[in-house]
Amino acid sequence: MASMMEIMLAYNYSEEYIYQRILFFQRKNNYSVFQFCTKTGISLRTYKRWRTGETMPHLKTMIIIADFFNITVEILLKTPLGGVA
């Protein structure tokens, strides 16, 4: 399984890009930061580190997030921010 860094390099994704993708689906599904973190088991500290670009989610976490939104990781990473095509 490819690491998140390998995927980022392959598709030229930045930490900010990944965070914006997560934020888009979070808002689209009407979840506050607290609700999203509580329901996915992601700590608020980790979420804030994504927001500031200090870190990014691991691939396992991306799978958890995609499953939570009932989408694939590919959709999470590639869908235009205007919505699902």
C-alpha cells in the first residue's frame, strides 16, 4: 500500500489541498469540527495540525475519513470542490 507521501508526490497534493478536501466534505455534510472529530475518532489537536499545514492525514486516516463520508479515497482527493460530478 502506498504511503500518503507517495500519493501526494504522485499527484502533487499539498497539506493545504488535503485539508481543503476534508473541509469541503465536512461542510457539505453539515458537520462541525467537533462532530467530525468525535465521530471519526480524530483528535481536535490532529485536526488543527492539518488545518495549519503542520501535518497531514496518514493513508489509514484518509480511508477512515472517506468511509465516514461514504465515498472513496479517490473521490475525497479528486472531486472538484464544487461537488461530486
